[in-house]
Amino acid sequence: MSTPHPLDFDALAKGMTIEQAQIEEIYQVRADQDPDRFRLAAMKLVDLIEKRRPDLYPRQERRVIRIMEDAEAEDYNRGRIGAHVAGIARDTVRRGRIDRSGFSEEARRAAESRDIGYSMLQLVARKQFQAAEKEAKLLGEPRKPDGSE
């Protein structure tokens, strides 16, 4: 039989903060003595919250964990997705710098096939992100009473 977790996941709510002292107590680690181990403990707790309470959006901020409000989670998530899309584009370009002259013919063909797939993924991700941003801007702009912009 497993020991229950000391954090009451059912009591968590949007806008709450889990303070450094509580994280330290749960995982028996001191942030000032072992900052790397503390950071890993906080990451583990964020992961547990996400698994046990998928309705919440926790975020580690320095030495606390904050359960974001919906509007904040929307903005934060949008920024993360934008960064990921940019990362895909950057890594796709970087793949072109790989010297494949020492690859076997089979490995070279496989890498080139992946290049095509990654390029398509990057293009689709960028276009979908841009379309979603454009739609959000259109929906978010107030219209005049006659329906015009």
C-alpha cells in the first residue's frame, strides 16, 4: 500500500500558490542548500499536479509553484507554442548543416526523408499557428454597431 501524498490535490484551485517551504517539506530538500535538487522536486510536483488535476495549469516560478488563472494560462501557453514552432523552424534549418558525406547510402536517404518530413511539419505548424493568431485577432477586435470593422 502506498503512502498518500502530503499535498491535498483536491484542495488546489486556480490562483493558488505552493510556497517554497511547502515544497521543501514535502520533498525534504532545502532550496538554499541544494538548488538543483529543489528545482527537480518542484518540477516533479508540477508534473504530479498536471497528472492528478488536469483541469489546472501549474507553473514553476523561481521557488514557488503557481496555479495559473485561465486567462494567464492562455497567454502563457500561446507563448510556449509560439516558441516551440520557432524551435521547429530553427532545428529544420540546422539539419541542413549536417555533413552526411560519411553516411551510408541508406542512412543518407533516411536522413533526407526525415528532412522532408520535418520541413513539412515546420511549415504546417507555422501556418496553423499564424492562422490561429490571425483568427484570434479578428475575433478579438471590437466591431462597430453596424457590423463593420
